[in-house]
Amino acid sequence: MKKIILIGAITVVSAGLITAQPVSIKSEKVSSIPSREVNNVLWNAATATTIMVLPQNITTPKLSVPSVKNLKVKSINDGITVAFLLEWTDSTKDLIVDADKFCDQVAIQLPMKPDTIPNFMMGNKKGRVHIIHWKAIWQSDIEKGFRDVKDAYPNYWADIYPMAEKQGDGTNGKFAKDISAVDYSKGEGKNFMPAAYAGNPVSIFDRQEPAEECMAESFGTLTTQTNQNAKAWGVWENNTWKVIITRPLVSPDKDDAPLNVPTKMAFAIWNGHFENISGKKHYSQWIDLTLLK
């Protein structure tokens, strides 16, 4: 007997007979939302749905060797906010992004028009999707502070470092320990950091949330939303990531997908230890989502 995940259902193929078992997520009504407490008893109100994830092998860069088999999903709502608890096995906690290092990540995807479901691969032309993306490195920025060059490479030397916090008598050639990126987040300092000056979300010094809300109309079109209403928080323990993603149940933002009607969800997971980045990810197809009131 062989099991295959197809469009939110487990299809069992045996002796030429095909039967289907629906897979769905039901968001249970609770009194309040534990936005950062992954082990709060309120999560016991929801039944975990196990969703098989597959390696992305449709477009480059492709993931040839999967390292995550499935994702467990729970959802609760208090009538104002909806929350999703995402859990998957990961033997390493990967927080750093560098030339040869990658961080753990997870994302949820929702269709903007639940009555006309777009392609599960980040939507399609005129079939926009709303994506909420949690990144371990962004949470590390919040918990430990923004990781500057001097943190990554404490023994490096800078010949010229304009706008540094400590310049002594004005001469150049200070060690990294004498240089702080704090000034670059203010005034003229941003002139020397184009990404921060342009408002690139990757270059935020004083990050408040490790989640990014985006929209897309197929792969290669991912765009950060102007308004950021979602929140997220992750905990790694016992070789397992547990990540909570929350957003308003009814959002005033026109770029946020509606959740007050039956809809669908899809998911993506990146395992940093195995160099998962960009399209090298694990994904699910659309899964039914119903909010219980």
C-alpha cells in the first residue's frame, strides 16, 4: 500500500482502488491567545493535523534531498486573533546566515480569494497569495541583538569605517571592537548602508518581530507588504521547532487574506543545516482551514 499527499488529502492506492481521507485544519475557539507560549495549555484545545511536506523540485533552485518529512499544525482563535502552532523535527538550531550558513525558517500561505484558489506554488498571475514568513535569524536579532560584522568576525580590520561610534582622533584603521553600527541607523549614517536606507527588511537594526508579511503571484514575485500585522515566535527544544504565527482574524489591510470564510492554507519549511534557502525548501499543497466560532 502506498500513501501520497494530493491537494489536502491522503490518497491510498491499493490493487487499483483509490480512496481519500480528507486532511483539514480546524481553528478552535479559546478565551485568549498565547502568542509566545508554545507549551501553553490553551493549545490542548486544538487537534494537531499532520501534513506531509515534499521537496521543492519544480523550479530552480531545487531541493534534491529532503530533511523534513512532515509538519504538525494546530490553530486556535479568540474571535479577534487567530494563531497557528507549527511543529517539526529538526536536530540542529540554525540561527546564522553567512556565505556558507543558513537559518531555519517556516511560512504559511493563504489565498486572497478563497473562492478561486490559485496555484499552491506561491500563487499565479491574478491569483495572489498572502504569506507570513518566520525566520530564526530575525528572532535571534531580537533576543541577542542585531548581529553586526564585528560580531561575526571579531578579528577583522577596517581601513576606513565612516560614521563609526568611536573614531578617536579621527584617524582610520580602528579594530572591530571599537566600531558600532548603532550610528548607521540614524541620520547621515544610513547614507553608507543602502539597504537600511531603502528600508530593506533584512537590514532592520531594531527589529521587533521575527515575521515578515509578503504577497506573491507565482514564484519570483515575492514582495514585502507595506503593513505588517502578523506576529511570530519560535522555540527550539528536544530537537523540535515550535513556532507560533498570529494575525488579526479580520484585518483592515487590503493585502491580508480573508479568514472569516472557509479557506485553505499551504506551508513551507527551510532546514538551515542542509543549506535550505530560497526555493530549496519543503512545501505542502493546499489544506482546508475552518475557523470554529
